[in-house]
Amino acid sequence: MANVAKKVSWSGRDRDDDEDGRAGETTPLLNGSGPGAAGSGRQETEVPRQRPNEIPHNEKLLSLKYESLDYDNSENQLFLEEERRINHAAFRTVEIKRWVICAMIGILTGLVACFIDIVVENLAGLKYRVVKDNIDKFTTKGGLSFSLLLWATLNASVVMVGSLIVAFIEPVAAGSGIPQIKCYLNGVKIPHVVRLKTLVIKVCGVILSVVGGLAVGKEGPMIHSGSVIAAGISQGRSTSLKRDFKVGVELPGVQVPLCAVPTGDLASSLSSPGSCLSSSLCPTLKVPSLLFQIFEYFRRDTEKRDFVSAGAAAGVSAAFGAPVGGVLFSLEEGASFWNQFLTWRIFFASMISTFTLNSVLSVYHGNAWDLSSPGLINFGRFDNEKMGYTIQEIPIFIFMGVVGGILGALFNALNYWLTMFRIRYIHRPCLQVVEAMLVAAVTATVGFVMIYCSRDCQPIQGSSVAYPLQLFCADGEYNSMATAFFNTPEKSVVNLFHDPPGSYNPMTLGMFTLMYFFLACWTYGLTVSAGVFIPSLLIGAAWGRLFGISLSYLTKGSIWADPGKYALMGAAAQLGGIVRMTLSLTVIMMEATGNVTYGFPIMLVLMTAKIVGDYFVEGLYDMHIQLQSVPFLHWEAPVTSHSLTAREVMSTPVTCLRRIERVGTVVDILSDTSSNHNGFPVVESNPDTTQVAGLRGLILRSQLIVLLKHKVFVERANLSLVQRRLKLKDFRDAYPRFPPIQSIHVSQDERECMIDLSEFMNPSPYTVPQEASLPRVFKLFRALGLRHLVVVDNRNEVVGMVTRKDLARYRLGKEGLEELSLAQT
Amino acid sequence: MANVAKKVSWSGRDRDDDEDGRAGETTPLLNGSGPGAAGSGRQETEVPRQRPNEIPHNEKLLSLKYESLDYDNSENQLFLEEERRINHAAFRTVEIKRWVICAMIGILTGLVACFIDIVVENLAGLKYRVVKDNIDKFTTKGGLSFSLLLWATLNASVVMVGSLIVAFIEPVAAGSGIPQIKCYLNGVKIPHVVRLKTLVIKVCGVILSVVGGLAVGKEGPMIHSGSVIAAGISQGRSTSLKRDFKVGVELPGVQVPLCAVPTGDLASSLSSPGSCLSSSLCPTLKVPSLLFQIFEYFRRDTEKRDFVSAGAAAGVSAAFGAPVGGVLFSLEEGASFWNQFLTWRIFFASMISTFTLNSVLSVYHGNAWDLSSPGLINFGRFDNEKMGYTIQEIPIFIFMGVVGGILGALFNALNYWLTMFRIRYIHRPCLQVVEAMLVAAVTATVGFVMIYCSRDCQPIQGSSVAYPLQLFCADGEYNSMATAFFNTPEKSVVNLFHDPPGSYNPMTLGMFTLMYFFLACWTYGLTVSAGVFIPSLLIGAAWGRLFGISLSYLTKGSIWADPGKYALMGAAAQLGGIVRMTLSLTVIMMEATGNVTYGFPIMLVLMTAKIVGDYFVEGLYDMHIQLQSVPFLHWEAPVTSHSLTAREVMSTPVTCLRRIERVGTVVDILSDTSSNHNGFPVVESNPDTTQVAGLRGLILRSQLIVLLKHKVFVERANLSLVQRRLKLKDFRDAYPRFPPIQSIHVSQDERECMIDLSEFMNPSPYTVPQEASLPRVFKLFRALGLRHLVVVDNRNEVVGMVTRKDLARYRLGKEGLEELSLAQT
């Protein structure tokens, strides 16, 4: 029972379609839940569970287009044999390889960050010089509108290129990539997210958006870049480049007594590639010295995800010079099962990454060995002695946290409506490019108008402004508003933190905050690669400094001397209010300031901002994840979900396979496009016994496809013969892009062959009884990173299947537990 | 099968006993594994699995005396009903309570740390003054042996008191407590470890050992203290004080439709306390407005352990002023399932703890609001500009890591032999006290002799020595060796880090390192409360500084200017070589120095020290855990254990109970002292059907005891009647010290009653099939923090039980996988 689901497009035009198609992993189709009916391969229609009143782009919807990653190793016989063959020394080799890969991830991430930094610095410098010279020229001559035109055109054309490559080549490279990496670490497979092509587009896109003068940062995308690098290196090949960088390690040959292996009904041995028939000799077999590829062992979701965690941490570390913050980010956003060794490796990658960046940038900046640039952004040194805080200031910090929470919630709410608008009306790539260009031009115009209107002149002497624009100021002075726009946002943040009191006019700051707030909000979600960290920090630093100045003014300058401290707290509050991270963000801020003393107030500010912000609306990343209807699993099941049991949550009935199954049935089940299941419980194969047929194992679609591709089956008449034996390598070589079933030709004769799944299935899948409560199922699922969880009855018969989507459907809404609808968006 | 185990004492005198008794959780006795035999209550003997050739105090032994904690909620009907009754708002209240408790943990831990610090400072100051005055007197008069006598006697008598209270009142308060807390967080219940009495003894003991001049620190014990505080506060009562600090919160009354609850064969309702018989009316029942106690909800292992994590983190935070390091310590040593909310709470407690300490100590030291003392030990400020490092120094740091690893391994190896000696010969409390006094006297003597022999005089002007001892130095000079002994070790560490070059004579440093190394090694493991962090740092700082001086000398003082930097690296290397922490220790060192720049070299040093040290011998804490034969579960199963399956690992046969069981049978099973199981699978109760009887649930000893105590059963003849209904509160009130079965009187008539377990058992225990490999079982067990894991066959029949000891038995030794023996030590 499961209707053939109508394809519902992303664009919102199919709103008349009021039936939800339940398919994918979520609705294992009926194919007979008992052993007798298992071979039928029929399809029936299912009564839709619930009819959503509004179809796409509704946040109460869960998309079925996302697959899950599988953090649980399929412990089939092949796997166990390999593991048993590897001795202690070989395991040590694997461990060393992991460390080497982590070091490489760190080095490459650091180098990519350096590349971005250096290119951006040079290109942006070039642009500022051109514009400044032009403005200088026209200030005296009159006709500044030409300058505006030049500036806007320059920005728009640079951003156009950046937007074009993203929109037309790799849309997943848009934005900061943090929501995507969060999803990946959570166990959701976002298509293309860790491909080399994505990395190239991301890096170019970030450079172009920053150079194009958008209100964006280059830090967030580093996290995505690090993750792609990690995925690429750990797999040792790039499918984008169609290359497998084979690096081999010799393992000694071993004697494998094949007959001792329990193989179920069919004896099995290594046989020559062919069709069904093969010989059945099985004495001890000498496996010839094994070419154990350096990367092959890591070709599975478990290992890949571990490395991606390391890559994300390395990215944070390179971006902010915060190795510990990077580790905590990875753990806070990703890992569920905390493993000490994994954490050390992640930490190692982070350290290497910031060290590489530091070395290279130090050399580039000419002060070779002093290691003074640990990250893409350094907040500069906050000196303890001058800038401590006192207990009386703590209520003020908390108040700033409240402000940050409210402003952050406002930012997110505005961005939410904007995103809804974009999903509905700006979904064509060319429109997206036009919007990006428009934003670039408007950003330039706003900047120009503000500079033009500003009468805030500061003496040029003693200041460290890179491109001082005189405009209408007296000689020897410069326009201080211009510095805010003639600077990468990173530098503006640092200036706000460290410029001596009196550098900024309160009015300038106020105007700047206001305009930048709306610009940044408009910019986030454009089809360009760009991050929201730096704009948030900049907004916060601006109003924080304004706050500090006001405080100093109100109290007649008694103890509130340094506005830089308040700029820092404001930056923390604003960023916290928008992204709602606490522990990792505290540590990142601590490391970026190089100051441990501020840890306590920063923590207070971030927590307050989070609590206040959460009262109104979700964090920006979570909001975008939800708008994409991703089946994201939070840390715990919704608190009031104890009333639900596995029975109510599971998808049922389930397509089961028999242990020895007809090839035709397998092909039919896999070809069923309306269901597209990925995991199939394997049940006892003897249909003529009255004995209870319990669950025997679980086999994945990808495994079945590899089996069919290699024609691993025997003729029905010759069941006693031995089917071809595969190696784990055959499965790993196909990872992660398994061919579709349509590409595999199975002849009519072959359809009548039988396939023995015993040695390929996972004989010990995790199960839960029907009575288990949702939180219990959730905990098991989340703690072990499962993809399929079989629900069994008292006699171990399969009654249902729980997948990620079944759990992600239940959410805590404003009025208690709510159930999301599923759609084929 | 299971022999009546001979009690093997701790002292090693029963070495002729060559049979190991397998009991406790590990060997659920045969009591019929099928449903038919379930009620028999017989005991049979078991063939011992393996005969150990040496019985106690062999590290290849696993003790059966340690129980497990249960991180898995027993989701029985009572629990689910409570959870369902609590609405979203009430959950929010619970969450707020958790935060409040964490804040209280932080505050109290900070205050305890302040108390220790202030008392130690005053008492130690008093002692140094007395001894200094005495030495000054006798230096001129002659007869310095009187001074020695005074000093040694003073030390020995102070230490005697400290040792007496530990040895006779609470032996678990000995040492730093870190191994014990590691075990607790790992899930092993160490008796008395989180009791109030332990805290009091710990605090007094630490003060007395530090004042007594032993080579110990007061930092490690803070971790234990914080944990005890956390356990005490979260439970809202102290069994030591026999007080329940009842704080109530009113919840509105609700209507509970009792008949809708599926109760199995027996209908159930709330009935008056009495014996078997009661009425069977069950319309909707109005639960009167519930007095929901603030702490009652947290009375279970899961919640308590979460709070203890927070307490441990708060302890680290107070000790080193390292809140992030505290969080990482807790996670590195304890938590397996990383939960974001829990981590935030832990972080919050840590921050509050260091903030409290900082405020109070700042006020105490007179500089009220400047918050300059974040921890018990502050390494002082390492200034970036003066003390950066260059890339060329990195190989040198790595070399220091190697040295630290070797010295650490030597320390651990010596301490291992010493501990073996102590276990064999110094097991009587009075002997332990004598040993502690001896060490105290020897420490004083060594100090005295070294001061006496030293001719290292430094000018008194410009130095910040608290108790300058002139001895044989010229006027205006002081004996620099004396400062090392006339100081708490914390101050000596800071002096080694920050004293200007030339403050120390290389010979003095060398002698000091050597003597202190052996003294610290002898001291660790004494029956006094004391930590090993500071002595390790001190040894390392001494040889590190020596190394720096030598380097400066060898290279004719070119770039190796500051020995303080090398002292820091040496301290890190030595501590890392002894305790083998990496991530958390790096962060602790970073936070304690207030310097992020040194992160990278410290990480390198710690990793090198760990790798080198691990090559020789385990870390100190792990070594002591192993010497106590604690069933400690590491992060992963041994790498070569894929060849083992659940079938081989599990204990079998298992004592099963029927769903409706005879009271006499239950009492007999519980009274069986030779087995002493804690979890019993519940199977289908109908013995006369031929139908397969699968697993239905799991019930704990503690639950059965509460049921028997409240006489929850009905007469056999009146099975249709309703048994008394208990509330979850009845179980929680008994937590954690459930009465022994012997204290519950069950009359002969009552023995014939029947008890229905359906609503008390956990109906969905986690299970694994027999074919699951050991790593798979291990992962499930560890990730979910289980205590019992039922092994079932294809038809869901119980075939075995896996407990912590079954998994902890397998260990990776030098020659591959080894199996530990079990003993009743």
C-alpha cells in the first residue's frame, strides 16, 4: 500500500497536490511481511498517513529526497573475515594511516585558507585603490556619480561571476556550507556536498563575493572547504576527477580455512568469475599476499564521517586560529558517540591546520618565524591589565546578551521571510544571479551614500587606515565612514575592537549598524559562497561599541573606559543571537582574542543571547535546515514523546527478502522506483516449515546491487553448487556512488537463478521490540548512528522498520508534539 | 553450575586458592533458562572457566566486588506514566532545576577550593615560620639537628593526623580520587566514593598532607571533591547525615484512566498497603495534586552521573582556573554519549566554579574586583611578545616530550612495584599510617640535608621569596634550595616558570629533580588524600628549566634565552608522561598559562610524551585502576576481538523469572548469596503452552526488593484480584542504598503468593543476537551505558546475558588478546 508518489517540485507550483508520497527509506513497501509472501515482489498502494494542507516549502514538511548515512558497520562474514585476518600490527598501521590523513587534512586546509586570504587581500586592495583614486579624482572635479557607477559596476560584475559559477555549476556551494556540514555530520547525505568540484567552486565563490564587497565573511566557508578536503583525502580518490590515487601496502599472505566458516545452506569458496555455476572445492585456501590499499579501508560512511569531522574542525581552526574551538564545533554539531581517539585526531588536524596557516601567512607577511597569524581573522590582543572586567559589569553584559538575542531573532525572522520569498519566486539560476548582482550594486550604493553624507572626519595621523579617503574632509583628515566600507569586514571588526576611544562618531556607528544589519540579512541566502560569521560580528561590534560609548557618556566616563571591550561583547551577543552556538563559540572567541579572562562574560553573553533568541525563533542554521525539510535528528527525542512507541512510529509493512532469494524478485524490488528502499530485512528462507521465521539479518540496496553486478548467484536446479565469492574490495570500489539498478542487465534466465544472501547480510542488525518508547528508539538510533532499525515482535518476527525520517517527523512545536508530513520535494 | 566461591581476601595470603569464583552480575546462575524451569530456584555448580595461576593483586584479574551503574532508564509502565503525565512546562521546570543544581555545584566547589587554599596557606605559612625561626636560631648557636628533628616531627605529626582519618574513617578518600571518579563516570560503582563523609575526610586530608610537607598537590583531590558535592546536591539528601532536604513543587492534579493502561494478566490500581488482597475498582482515578519534589526526579544513576560529570569539571575548573579544560576532562574521562545540553550545563558549572573561586580569593587577597585568581594554581602570565617560540624549536620540544615520556614511564613503573609491595605487605591501617609518617619525616630530612649541603646563595634583594632562609649564606643573601622546600609546591612551580634567568644553580636543580622524583613516586599511593598533578609539574619544571639552562649554555646563549619556557614544556612533558591525558591537559595548560600561542607546542609535547610513555607502561591512573581489578570499559573493544561473538562472551545459563512469579521463588533467587545477580530477564509465564516463550522484559534486583518490601503480590487463588500499585517514588526513595534481601521478612504464606512483574519490568530491554561480534556488543553497551544486555536467539529466547565484566575481561596484551580471570577479591 503506498501510492505512486507524485513528484512535487521545489518551486511551489504544485500546491494543488494534496497527497504526500511516502517512499524512500521511510516506507518499506509491502512485499509480504511474513516469510511466505516474501518472494512475491508485488506492489500495493498505501493509505497516506496524513494529508498536509500545504505542500512545499512549508517547514512542517520532511523531504524524502535525502538519504541517510550509515554509521553502523555491516558486520557480514566478509567484513568479519577481513577484520580477523588483520592482526594487531596491521591495526596499528591503520591507526597510523588515520593520523597521517589527519595531518594531510590539516595541512591542505591551512593552505587553502592561505590561498583565499592572500588572493582576497590582493584583489580587494586593487579594487579599493581603483575606487579610491576615482573618487579622489571626481571629488575635486565634481561628478561623483561616475565613481558610484564605477564602484557599483565593479562590485556587481565580480559578484556576477561568483554567483554564476555557484548557480550553474554547483548550487550546493552556496552560502556558508555550515548547515550542510551539520546535516552531513548528523547523518544526512546531502548530494554533492563533499565533492572536489564543490570545493573549487566554493573557494572561487568566496573570493569573488568578498572582493565583490558583499556583507559576507570568508570564515564560514572554510568549514565546508575543510570537510571536502577531508572527504577527498580520506577516500584517496576523486570521482569528479575520475581518479583513484592508488597507494598500496603489502600485507603477508595468509591461510584461510574456508570450510570452517559457517556459510549457511550453501558452501562457499573463492571461485572464478562467471555466472551461476562453479566448482565446490574448499580446503584451506592461501590468500595471496594482499595488496592492502592505504585508503581502501576507509571507504565507508563510518570512517569518512570521522574524517569529515576532522576537516570541519580544521576549517574552524584555520578560520579563527581556534584549534580547541574547532574540536568543540565538530563535536557540538556533529559527533554523537564521543570517542577519545577520534577526538585526539580531530584536535591534531586542527592544530596542524592553524599551524600551517600561521607559518605560511607569517612568511608571506615577511615576519617569517614569529607565528603571529593563527587564523584568517585575529581579534587582536586584548590585554589583561588594561581591559579586565569587574563584577559590577556583569549585569551590563547580560543586558547586552538580551539585546543580542533580540537582534539575532529579528535577523533570523527577516531572513526566514526572505528565504520563503526566494524559494517561491527566485528559484531560477539566472534570477538568482541577477539578485546577487542587485545586492552587490545596492551594497556599493549604500556605502557610497553613507560615505557621501557622513561628515565624520578624523585626523589621518596616528591612524592605521589602509585606504584613507579624504572626500570632503580637510587636508590631513579622512572620512571615517569610508574606512568601514573600504576594508574587508574582518579588518573593520578588529578596528572596532581596538581603535582608541573617540575614533568613531556615535551617529556614524548607529547608521552603519542599521544599514549593515539589513544588508547582511539580505545577503545571507544569496546564491553566492559566503559566511555569516563576520557580518554578525561586525554588526555586533558596531552596536556594542556604540553601547560602550553611550555608557561612558551616561556615567560621565567613570569606569566604563574602553568601548573596545563592549564591542567584543556586542559581537559575541549578536553572533550568538544569530547562530545560537554556546560552548564552541565561547572557546572560539576566547582563542581568537587570545584571552582566557573574558571567557566567563562571553559565556554569559552567549547563553543569554541563546535563551532570549530561542524564545522567539530558531537559530539561523537550524532554520535553514528546516526550510530544506531535511530529516535532521536533534540530540534528544522531543520531551513529551514518551507516549509514542516503536509500533506507532515505524513504517510497516516491510519488504523482506528470504535468505536464499530468486534473482528476479530482488531485481523487481530494487527496480521499484516508487519505493526505493535501502535496507531489507532478511528472514528465514524455508517457506514450507510451519516454524516461526524470525529475522536473520539485514542487507542494503548497495550490497544487493554489487551482488547483481558481479552475478553472484547459482541456478535453482543446482542449489548445492557454490556461488561466486566476492571480496570486500568489490563493495568498497563501488562506494560511494553505487550504480542504479537500471544499469545492470539481468537476463531472463538469470532471473530464475537463486542468490544466497547469508554471507553478505549483516547477521546481527540492531532491533527494538514494538513496545519501546520513542525516546528509547531515538536514543539507540542516535547514539549508534543507525540508518535502519528493525522492529520485531516477541518471536523475533519483523513487524516494521524505523528510519531517520520516522524519527525526525516528530518535533516539539509551540502546542506540544507535532508530526511533520512527508513529501517528495 | 557455579561453585560457591571462596572469599579471597585483598591481602594476598590466599595464594594457594586456585579456583576463581564467578558470581555477581557475571554469572547469572542456572535457574532454568527456558520458561518451564524458571520457577525452580535451584542452585547448581558451574565449572570454572579458567584457573588463574596466581590469585589476588595480579593485574590479569577482574574483581567481582564492583557493581555497575545503569545509564539506561528502566522504562517500565510506572516510568512511562510519569513521563506522560509531565507536560512540556513541567519538563522545562526540570530543565531549569538542572541548571540551578549545576550553579550550586559550581558555587560550592569554588567555595571548598577557597577553603582549602586559605587554610593551607595559613597553616603552611605558620609551619615555615616556626621552622625558619628555629633554623635561624640554631644556625648561629650550632645544633641544627634539633631543627631537623623539629621539622621532621612537625611534618610527621601533621601527616599522621591526615593519614589516620583516611585509613580509619574513609579509605576511599586516599589519593587524588581521579581513578575513582574515572571509574564512576565509566559506570563502575565504587563504594562510598560520592558520600559526604568522603568529602569531609578528603578536604581535611588534603589540607593536612600539603601542610605536612609531602610532595603532593591539592588540585587532583578537587576533582573528587567536586564530584561528591555534585552527587550530594543533585540527590538533595545525604545518607551520611541521614537527612532528606525535601523541597517540594506543586503540580496540578490530573485524571488518570487506569483501565486504559495495559496491565497484562492482572488488572492493577492503586490500593491500600496490605498483603495480597485488595479491591479491583478501576475507573479514572484522580491523582491528587502531586508534590513533585525538586530532587526526587534526579534519583537514578543516569541523572546522578550527569551531575557528577559536572562536579568533576567544576573541580578541574577550580583547581586550574580552566573551565574549558574541565569540560574536556569530564568528557575525555567519562561521558560516552555526547549530549549538547549536558555539555552546556557542565560548562556552566565549570564557569561558575572558577568565577566563585576567583571572586572569593580576590577579596581575600585584598584586590577585591580584579578577578586575578581563577584557579588554585595559576601558572602566571606568559607574555607573547617576549616568549614566543620559533619553528626551529619544535624538534627540541618533541625531544622534551620523549624525555617526559621516558621519565613518566619510569615513575609509573616504580610506582607499580611500590603499589604491589603495599598491597602485599602494608594493608593494615596502622601500618599505612606509619608509612605515611615515615615518608613525611624522610621528606623533611631530605629537604634539610639538601638545604644544608647546598651552597647556592642568591641575593635577597629583588627576589620575592616569602621565607628567605639565610643559613650559611652571607648577609643579604638566601639559600635558594631552601625556597624550593619552604614553599607550597604550587609556588615552586610558578617560580620555576617565571624567575629570571640565572635564579637557579644547575646543580641545585639537578639534585632537586632527582630527590623530588623519588619522593613524589614514594608518596603517590600513600594512605593520604593528595594529588600527583603538582609534583609532576614540579619535577618537569625543574628538569625543563635545567634543560633550558643547558641549552643556553651549549649554544652560547644565542636564541635560547628564556629557561621559563622550557620549564613549562618540561612540566607538560612530565605530567603528560605520567597521566597520559592529551586534549584536556593541553587545554588546561593553555588556560592556566592564559596563553593560546603555546597550544601547539604543548600539544606536540603531550602527544609525544603519551606515545613514548605508552610504549613502556600504562598511564598512572589506568595502572591503579587495573591494580584494583576494576572492570573498566575502554573506548573501544580490543582491536583483534572480532573473532569473538556474543555467544562466547556471554554468561550462561541465565536465571529467568516468569512474568507472574511465585514470591518464594523470587525470595530464593534474591537470597542466593553465591550468585547475587542484579538483573533478571522476564519470560512468558504460561508454562503449559508449547508456544515459543520469548523474552518479555528485564527486572532489576533493586526493583524486586522494593516490590517485596511493599508486599506487592496477590494470593495464588485470587489471581484475578489486583495487586497493590506502587509509585515511582517508592523506588526512588530507596535509591541508592536498597536494603538487602535478608532484611525483608516474607512469611511462609506470603511465599505462596504470586507477584506480577509486568508493570515493573522494563518491557523493552536491549538485546543482541548470538552472532553479534564482540566489538558490536561492546559498542552497544558502551554507547548506551548499559548494565545488562540480553543475548537472544532467532526466536527471541534468552540464551545469555552480557554484563560489564564479560566485556572488560578481554584486553589487548603484549601477545594479542588476553582474557582476565574473575575473582571475588
